[in-house]
Amino acid sequence: VSPVVIVLVLLTLAGAAYLLFRYQCQNKGAYRTTGEPAPGEELEQVAAEASPEDKKEYFI
């Protein structure tokens, strides 16, 4: 195997590792569920604002 092929393979692996590292480090946003209050809101305030006639959703 020639040294040129080895260098090209190593550069390709290094580039793929760099791109994977950048992808893993970027901020993907906050994951909040429906029942969880937004940052800065009180839990009692959110519960008081919820109306009982809202349609219930059931996940199977």
C-alpha cells in the first residue's frame, strides 16, 4: 500500500471525526414536555391556567 493512500485514508478519517465532533457539540435546543413549565414560570401558575375542558390525549 502506497504512502499516498495511507495519508488519504487518514485525512478522510480525521475529517469525518471533526465533522462528527462538530455535530455532537452543537446546541440542539431544549426538550420540554407538555406538562413542564417554561423556564421562569411557576408551576402553580401553569396549573391555574390549564382549562379542564381541554381535549385529553392518550398515547398507546
